[in-house]
Amino acid sequence: MIRAGTGTGGTDDTGTAEARRGGGIGDARARTHRPPGPGARLIDAGSRPVNAAGGAVFRIAFGVAMTVNVLLYLPYLVHEHYIAPGFSFGYPPLEFVRPLPGPGMYAVYTAMGLLGLCIAAGLWYRASCAVFCALTTYVFLLDSGWFQNHEYLISLLSFLMIFLPLHRRWSLDARRRPEVGGRTIPAWMMWLLRFQIAVPYFFGGVAKINHDWLRGEPLRMWLTERTHVQLIGPLFEHEPVVWFMTYGSLVFDLVVVGFLLHPRTRPYAFAVALCFHLLNARLFGLYVFPWLMIAATTLFFRPDWPERLGRWTRSRFGRRPGPGASPHNAPGPVGAVGAVGSFPGDPAVPGIRPDRSPHRVARTGWVRGLVTGCLALWVLVQVLLPLRHLVLPGTVNWTEEGHRFAWHMMLRAKQGEAEFRLSDGERVWRADPSAYLTPAQERLMAGHPERLALFARHLSREHDDAEVRVVADVSLNGREPAPLVDPEVDLARVPIPRWGAAEWILPLEEPLRRADGG
């Protein structure tokens, strides 16, 4: 982005007008050259060039992680999630998005794996990011039952990467077409990536500020099931460990971004984040999410950290820095990679300044305004969307309203059963969900009101518009089972609200059991 400026003819006209009103030209110039406001300074800081190496490393890590993710899904999850089921839980009103028949889904995942390699190599980078974003978003929308926060994050990141030139460094595109390459990118691009990674951290912590988590559930239940884990498993039998992990993870999510942004605390914050994600990978798996977040957290380092690390490594093992080394780029301790300068602002690359030509500013001013507006809208949506459950009645982990797209990660454990009773005015009978759903889908449906309603609609269509009433008794985070939806309501015909609360979802009244089981 280019700093705002005025045309060359504006000063003379303004000065003449001021003189006619009795003001001197000097006064007009003083007013014209007054210090820019905070917004202009922010735009100016965002337009400064910073080293593109950190973004390039993230691109490589992202592409590799996407290929690994595909390799994890291909052996059996593609068939289990998208081929074996005869019914899928869409995202209203996008239920028309359906899995491809036959080997189509395998082709989609294979293409995603190859595109991940292209992104990592920087080959046809923008096109690869665009097609990958389209495919991964398509897969994401196929079935809400398989909703994963990291899949949502992958869609967001791949969309942003279409517009960010992370292929300027260490890419095949830059090798094939030198005009594509470059050593820098505008600072605002790094800020945007940092913001997007900060969102899951911070709002993951905000979501933990709820009654159940503050009392240790469901983490206590999950740790109790993992006491067999070597070395650390026996620790989970002790209540102080449960409380430490419960409140430690909450505090970590809320404050880690702030510590990552500060140069002095960044190495320690990264070390804690590394331990946090490795522990999650060991205990819960979570596919590529922990590894992707480890790689993404390096975005909070100085953008030139890969080069600094390379020089430090060479100097440590006896090789002198190359002839292009300068005091600004002098090797330093790895733990010191970190000044994000006076955030806003990473250290600008020496000798390179934004183009402040008045003609350039005039020519690109509308583009700058469009980009700024789009960025502001993106940030606003990412901040407000995770907070929508705060204005909805009920317990979000029970009603599920406002739960998705809000970074509510690992906050609820639900067990229950649902019985579907159909009637056509003459007779009443029960439908067997296992005739339409896989066992995994049945488990994911029983505690989710929206999915119960979607499946009730499907049953009604299959049985000549029969009425469908559902008896669903669900346990949340160890509570005694309680009814989730009104059993007297025809669930096949209830509206599924896009915003607001559904009256057919019953409130949660069952209290949480005490830690001692009382």
C-alpha cells in the first residue's frame, strides 16, 4: 500500500485561496504539511517493505502440511466421511453441496495433495492457492458433522494466500520468472497473517471462559481416559495437574499472542507454544493442526528470521557470513529472532522505501482504498463472528448455536441417543437411523439439534412427508442425560434459524457434577 499524498498543483491553489481570505501562503503550507494522523501513519507503516523470507518459510510449511493432511485422509477417512454415508449433514442453506460419486472424492483429495506440493515449491503459486482454496472449501462444506476448526482455518489461510505474494522467495515461480521474485513484501501482509493466526489463539481462550471449563470439564474426563500414556499419563490422576492444565491452557490462549509480539518475551512464548502443541498432538492427535500452528507461530518472528538463523548456523559451525552481510543483518542468537520493531512495523529492509511519487499515489489511491476497506471488513468479521454466541440465549455447548466458526475447540463431550418417531395420521412407527447413517454419523447427530432437524427432514421426504418427532436424551460434559429437543414438535418442519435461538431446543437445566463425583 502507498502512503496518502496530495497532487503537485494543490498547494498553489490552496495558497492562493488562503491569501484571498487574508491568510499567508506560509500559513497554508504549514497547515498542508502538518503531521499525519494515526490512520495515515498506520498505512505508511503497513506499506514499508519487510523481508519476505519468513513468509516464504510459512508457505513451504503450509504446503507440506496440506499434503500430509491429504495422506492422513486418503487411506480410510475419505471413504468413511464421504463415500460410505448415504446422507450428509450440510450447512443450511448450502445443503445442495454434495460429495462427488464414485472415485470423485479420491480425485479431489489427490488434487489437493498435489496442489499442496505446488504451494510449497512455489509453482504456479497463485493459481495453486486459488484451486486449493476452492477444493478444500468444497470438502469443508460437504458435511457439518466433520466440522474441524483446523479445516476452517486452512480455508481462511489458503484464501488469504491467493493475494499474498509469498512466492517471491525460494520458489520455482521466481526461478522461472525473475520478475516475480523479490526480497521483500509489504509489512501489512505479515500483519494480516499474524492476525489470522492470533484469532484462533485468543478466541480459543475466550471460549474457555465458561462454567464447565472453569470447573475442569471436559478436560478432566479426557485426561482420565489417558492415564495409560507413557511418562505423563499417571500425572493425570492428580487433581492439581488437572487444574493446572485447565487454567494454564486458558491463560496461554489469551496471552500468548501478546508475548509473541514482544521481542524480549517471544522466545519463551514460542517455547511454551511448542510444548502446548506437542502435548496436544501426543494426547489428542488432531491431525495436522498442532504442526500447522507451530509453523504458523513463526510468523511472529522477525520476517528475516530464516536468514538470521542460517547465518547463525554457519557462524556457529565455522563458516563466515557471505559478502552481503551487514550490521543490520548480523548473526545473533536464535532466541533473539524477534523484533517486530515497534509493532506496528517490522524492521524495514535497508535502502528500500515505499514509492511516494505523487503520480504513483494518484494512480493507485483507489486500489489502496479498496484494499484497506477489504482488510477492515475481513478483520471485523473475524472479530465479531466468534462473539455471536454471547448475544444468544442458552448454553452454546448445549444448543450449538454460535458454536461453529467461533474457535470453540475441545470444549464439550456429548453422549446420547436419539429416537425418531414418524406418523402419517394413521399410524406411528420408529425409523432406524442406522439404515441411513454410519455409526460415526449417528454419534455426531445425537447431541446436535441442527443435525437432528436435518435428518428429520430427510426422513420426512423418504416417507411421504410424514411428521417426525425426536426423543433425544443427551449428557453434556458428564451431566446426567437430559432432553435436548422438544419431543412434541414435528422436527421435520421447524425452521433452522440463521441467527437467533430455536424455540424447539430445550434449555439445559441439568447441573454439572462435582469433581468428587457428588
